[in-house]
Amino acid sequence: MDELDLKKLETRVDELIKAVERLQQENKTLRNSQTHLMTERTELIEKTELARTKVEAMIKRLKALENE
């Protein structure tokens, strides 16, 4: 290998290292985002269930008032 080939190889290795670092950071960001979204989803499911329970209770009360 001559000097030019070594320089090309060194440049390519540097590019690959930068690509790996960028992908690692992107992966970390995506994992954090996924964790946040899963937490938010769980909270929304809980809120939906609570709202459903309250609406069902209101419907029962309204039906009871109708029957009086």
C-alpha cells in the first residue's frame, strides 16, 4: 500500500467512526423517545379508563333518577 491508499483508508475509517457515533446517538435519542411515549401511553390509558368509569357511573345515576 502506498501513502495515497493509506490516506484513503484512514479517511474511510474516520467516516465510519463518525457514522457509528451518529447512529449510536440517534439510537439513544430514539430509545428515550420510545420510553417517554410508552409512559405517556400508559398515562393516557389510565385517564381513559377513569373517564369511562365516571361516565358509566353518571349514566347509572341518570337511569336511577329516571326510575324514581
